[in-house]
Amino acid sequence: MSVATLQQELSDPNVFAKRVKVTRGSTGLAALCLMIAAVLALWNLRSTLRTLDNDLSAIGSARFWTVFWSTNGADQVVSYWLYAVVYGPVVLGVIGLLALAYSLVSRRAAQRALYEDFRRRGYVAIGTPIGLSVRVDRKSPPREVHLLSHPSFSEQANLELAQSIQGQVFHGGPRVTQWEKDLRQAGVLARPVPADRFFPGTPPGPMLGTGEKLHSGVVVIDSEKPGGKPASYPLR
């Protein structure tokens, strides 16, 4: 799909909200709390059934709930571990649900704000691999570095620029390792960085970035402040 087609599609705020992924920290918190709550609840259920000699017919009875909500160990002394297992799911479940509700509400507001930023100072880019890759650490898989097309250039000019940088990388020899090191230190794993910072002679504007399916399109939003750091959002 061409940049012009994507730009036209994303001009619709409803389509923008569906296509542009906005990550909220509260969503991760909600998922973590609910996951831990589920594990603790299942642990408590297993422990309760073992205490009742695995009598499944006792589930739901008064005896079952007495054991289920008990925080006393075998010596009838309150156990901090059992306290966590019994009441942890309740506390974490409530926190998780509240975080999830906040995430849903705040995500809509964040998407509206992001759409307005996109209209004022954003654009759609297509990524082209340039032959470099960076890692978060030695154990993580490599992520390809892409040249992101820029609206100030024609489609042909963007393609020729990508081919030019690919040629520099292909003949780069020892410089390839240094380029990859410099890109990682510049934070290319988190946000786009200017291509002309690493490849002299490159016109200002085009960015280098990493991410999945950048060849299918990515939204780039320039910083509101001069010299600030841009942000990118992959398309779904």
C-alpha cells in the first residue's frame, strides 16, 4: 500500500484509532496484576482441595469456603504465605481491574491527542531495510534498521536514497559494526533517529528506525520543540 493511500486512510480519526497502536503502561500493570491474582487463586484452590482430600463434591459448601479463606497453617498459626495466597488475588484483582478500566478510558484520550498531533506535525512513512541490525542485548534477536521515507521526497527519491545507503552499508566493511553500535547508543531501538547523523551527505528529514512490519507503514510524529526527539507508532 502506498504512502498516499495510508495517509488518506489515517485522515479518518476512527481508522487512525484502529490502525495506530498506542501502548499504555497501565495495560501492562493490569495484565500483570490479574495474572498473579489468577495464579494465587488457583494455588489456593489446589491447597483447599488437598486439605479436603480432593473431595470435589465439597466445592461450594460451607466447609470448602472455611478452608478456602483460612490463613492458618497446619499448626493453626497464621501463615504469611497463606495470607498472601488467600487475600492476594482479591487485592491484586481489584488493582488489575481498576488499572484496566483506567487504561481503556485513558487510551481513548491518548488516541485523540495523538491524532491531533498527527494532523499537525505527523506523517506516514514506509520502512526499507538498509542492511544494519541492532540488539537490545546479546541474548535478544537482532532488529533490522530501516530507512523511513519522508514526505518531502518523492517515492522515487526515497527509493534512491535507500539504495544509496544500502550501498554504503554493503561496502562499509569495518564501519558496519561501528554504525550498529552508534545506532544502538543513539536510541534507535526506542525512537527514530536522523539518517544524516550517521550517513554524511544524506539530506535532512529521513529517519532511521526499528520495528516490526515497517515496510507496511509507520506513523512518525515530529517533536513539538525544535531539535526534539520524534516518536513512531507502528500500524496494525
